[in-house]
Amino acid sequence: MALPSGKKRGLRTLTHQGTGYYWKVKHDAAKAELEVLIGLEARPSACFRVHLSFVDPSLYGPWLAAAQMQGKDVNRINEPEYIGPKFIVEAIAFANTQNWQEKKKFNVTYKDAIFTV
């Protein structure tokens, strides 16, 4: 899995179905996960988070060796392969079905190519 190219660190924006959104990816090496913050541009306080596992091979040498012995590849474990606008739109579509704008501290988990609350 790769972060968006260009190593952009700040907020990124996109427009989906006429609505403007901002998004940002944060990496928590201690938890081996990524957190994607997504919110409305018009109402910055209206936001939700997507949590997904992410193992950084440079930080987890023993774990990586054990995974490789089992025939696993980090690229297959870390989903999706690339976090970009397509992933963000899928997350927004899922969150909209859950009425995320009406809830506080709404969190989504992404695992095995499926979004869950």
C-alpha cells in the first residue's frame, strides 16, 4: 500500500457529486494502521475517520520475515494498494449510507476490501 504520490502531507480536497470534501492520511506505526480523516469542506467539523491496517516493512523486520515464511506478501496484507481519490469516494459512499453527518465521532474500518462501522 502506498500513500498518495508526491508525499503530500497536508489536507487534500476533492469534489464528489457536487459536494466538496477534504481528506488526510495519518500513519500510526505503533498500532500498525492508517487513519484517513474525511470531512466536508463547507462544515470542517463534520468529519469521519477510516481505520485500516498498515504494516510498514521497514519497522517490522521480524513480523515481515514471519509473514514471508508463511508465503504472505506485505502488498497483499496492506489493503488497498493505493489510497487516493477512488478509495476516498468509496469511503464517502459507504459513510453516506450510514448517515455519518448526523453522528458524532463516526468511525469506519476497512478490512478485506469491505467497509464496516
